Amino acid sequence: MRRLNRKKALSVVKDLDAFPKIPEGCVQTSTSGGTVSLLAFFLIIILSFMEFLNYRETSIRYDYEVDLDISSKLQINVDMTIAMKCQHVGADVLDMAETMVTSSNGLKYEPVYFELSPMQRTWYNIFHLIRLRLQQEHSLQDVLFKAAFNGSPTAIPPREEPMEGPFDACRIHGSLLVNKVAGNFHVTIGKAILHPRGHAHLAAMVEHNAYNFSHRIDHFSFGEPIVGIVNALDGTEKIAKAHAQMFQYFLTIVPTQIKTRQFSANTHQYSVTEKERTIDHSAGSHGVSGIFIKYDLNSLMVTVTEEGMPLGQFLVGLCGIIGGIFSTTGLLHGLVGFIFDVLLCRFKLGVHQHAQAEQMIGNSVLNNGKL
């Protein structure tokens, strides 16, 4: 009984076969069909390879949402060089909540030379051009997002040969944790001290002729630093035209979450506008000499996600390529064969009619000769 039921089941399945087999004796091959088959296989290989390359490619998607995180701290990463001695300058942050964060909480002062070596100058010029190019071609930022984890460090290379003479500049580098509110990071004359009405800098001991706020910003970022990402202020160099010079940078910060195939990070992007002017109280240009970086946070958060083609979509596309080429080449081969058959049949029919006409003329000539 089991064998009978099994045979019945197999016969039912056999009747449902949607791919009936044609006996080999009923199949006729041709040279044209073989040529079309080779072309079809060649196209399948090329298009399948192109589809595979498309499957490996990824794209960057940007999503926007309200930033609900208001309690966490904001990390400021600084690496800049001032053309003054370290004992003459001081850096700190004062935010909108009247909270002052001094440089002693995370910044280091390192005496250096302001003049760059030839190799460092070449590197700096190239880095400056890259930053300018990124401001013009925004799509290049997507490439940096994809390769940020494997990117090259943006720190300036060390000097190949030591210079002689005393140091004439100060490198300020490190990180500070501040409140996640608008604030002002500034570098000015004298060290910062606490004051009941705010804060102050001890600038009385520095002569006015020693003021020189020419500076280079090698790196300035917010949040988790990411190797290979070029920020808007990276590679900025300014030369002071006077002793009393004020440099102002106005930053708008956008919290950013990066989720790529290689890494994930919480960082911040920012845009910048800048202004500089000479302090001349007699001409009505008031202010304090120094470098002032004023930042404000945007209420929106950007999520940067790297996306690729799903595996199912790739397989569907691959099946479509294979089936579509086979179907299209089969139809074209049949159509071309039909056209050739029609033309050849007409040609044969015309030859046959011409031969019949000649035979009839010959027969009539013979009959007339007999008469």
C-alpha cells in the first residue's frame, strides 16, 4: 500500500512538471544558434560582474531628527599654534551658563617654532587645498565617512631637522569637557583667573609689542575625534597684520552619529564664518586682542548611515539578468531566422517561376518548329 501511494504521489508530481523534457532526437542545433548562445553567455558574464560591483558599492544616507540629549558633556579637541611664548597666552572656555573651564583641565602648552620646515610647509599647503576642495565638493565628504577609520592622521608631521635658537611660539593641544550649551573658546594675553563677576586674564605683565596672534589651527573638533575626518577649521593659518589683532570664528555645531560598515561614532560637524579686525580705540574699533571661537549648537541631529544593496535584491537582479538575456536572445534569434526564411523563400520562389517561364517559352518554340 505504501508503495502504491508513493507511486501515485510521484505520478502526480510528474504531471505537475512545468519543464517538460524534449528528446534529444527532436532537438536540432545550428551554427547561428551556437553563435547567439556564445553572445548570450558573454553578456551574462559582463552584466553579472557589473551587478556584483554594484552590490559591493555603498551609499551614504542622511537622516535628521531632534537632538534630545541635553545633559551630556561636549568635548572640545584643540591643536593650534600661536606665534607667542607660552607664558604670555592663556586659553579657556566661557559658556552661556557663566561656567568657565580653564586650560588646566585638559590642555597642554608646548613651546615650538612657528616657522614650518619645507616638508611641513608642503604638507600644510596640500592639507589646506584638501580642506578648500571639501568646501566646494560636498560629495567628497561621503568618501571620507566611508574610509574614516582607515584614514591618515591629519596631524602635521614632525620637523625633520631641529632648529637653533629659542622657541618663538606655543602649541596648545588637548581636550576640554564643557557643558552642552553655546560658549566661547578663546586664546588671549595672560593666564585666565577666576573672578566674582566672570573671569579675567593677567595681561598687565606682557608688553604690547609682544602681541602677535598669528596662528595655525591644525585640528579643532567637537565630540569623539575621528582619524581622517577634515573639519572646517583644520588647516587654517592666519598672519596678524598688527600687534592688536582680533580673530573671530563663529561656529554652528550639528551633532552627528556615524554608522558605517567599518565603525560607529558620535561626533559633531560644524560650519564656520570668520572675521578679523585691528583693535584701534582711537578709530572706534574696540575689543580685546586674541583668537575667539564662538560656538552654538543646532537643535537637529544628523545620522549618517552607510547603506548597501540587500542580498535578496542582488539575487533578484542576477536572476533577471540571466533570464532576460536568454529570453531576449531567443526572441531575437527566432525573429531574425523568420526574416531570413521569408526572404530566402521569396528568392527561391522567384527563381522557380523564372525557370518555369523559360521552360514554357522553350516548349512553345519547339511546337512552332514542328508546325
